[in-house]
Amino acid sequence: MSAVCYEGGVGGRSRAGLRLSLNRSISEPGPATPITVSTPTTSKRFRLELIPSLPVSLPASPNSDGTNLSSALILNKVKRMSSDYFRQKLELFGPAVLAVDCRSFVCYNVSHVRGAVNVNVADRINRRRLQTGKATLVELASSRDAKDALRRRGYREIVVYDDSTTDLDRVPHNHPLMLILASLVEDEREPSFLIGGHKEFHSRHKDMCENSL
């Protein structure tokens, strides 16, 4: 609500009502001269009127600005990769390609891309730890081999996938996929996003998947 202050008009005479009689000598004090002051019949009034505030466009908060800029930077840095092209990379370069599975540990155990490592940020606590910088990808890796793989540098490709995401532009900034990609970008890596995730890759290249059961 906006407050608007109005000043009311003043009724009666303002200056003409003040009469001073100066019938005495300047050099000699005389008797007190009566002063007649006419009091205005209406005093000043201030009326505080509340009017509905109009919608105003305000700049976004610093937090939301920071989130948008961060997401835009990640989207610019991350490459998109199809399932067929990913298979070609795996066949050509083998261990030089690191696949990062960001699904839950249970889903990873049921089926995952051959040789993929699992980083478990599916639960809210681990997501929060990664988002606030209180944990690294290495610390959240689900096995010692996965931790060692994430520490190594020099991969030709690092490909991150979730269950079935097809459009990275629609992924929220706090989604496991986006958090892992952001962490890799901040670590000066050049990750790729697997279009369609594990579901698409498994449907087209089931022979390139394995389980840990």
C-alpha cells in the first residue's frame, strides 16, 4: 500500500487578521500595546489516505540472478551427445571415456552403462552438500574405484547421464544432473550430457550396459 499525504486548506484570514498598534515613542518605552490576533477558524489538517499500490517491476534478487547466470554458463559449457555417438566414443576410446551415472545407487546396481561410475546425489542431503560446496564429487562417489576415476584427469570425454532427461534447458538448477555438470565445469572439465539418459541408451544399446547385482 502507498501512503499519500494531503494538506487541507486554511480557512479565515491569514495575515490581515493581525493588527499591531505601535503608538509609542521609539526612544521612550510606553505601556504595553495590546495585540489582537484572530485565530483561524480552521486549522491545518493532514489526511493520510491509503491507496492500493500498483504492480511494480522489480529486479530479481541477487540469488536468482546468480542462479540464472550459473545455469546459463553451464548450458554453454556442456556438450550434448546422442546414444549412438556415445557408443562410438566408448568403442573407439574405451577407458579414455568416463561415464558418470547420477541416478540412485539402487538404479545404478540394476543397470548402468558399462564402466560407468556412480555419484549418488539422488537424496536431498547429498544434493545440498554438493550445492553448498560441503562435499565434492569424489566424496559422493559410491565406490573407491569411482573415487579414483573422478580424481584422474586427461579423459577424452566425460559423459553424464540420469534416467531419461532429453532437454537440458528444462532441468532445474538443483537437479542431480545439473549439480554434477556444474561441479565438473567448476573443476575446469568439459562434460557432455547424454540425451535421453540411461533409458534411451539401454533401449538402443543394451549390449553396452551391465549390472552390479
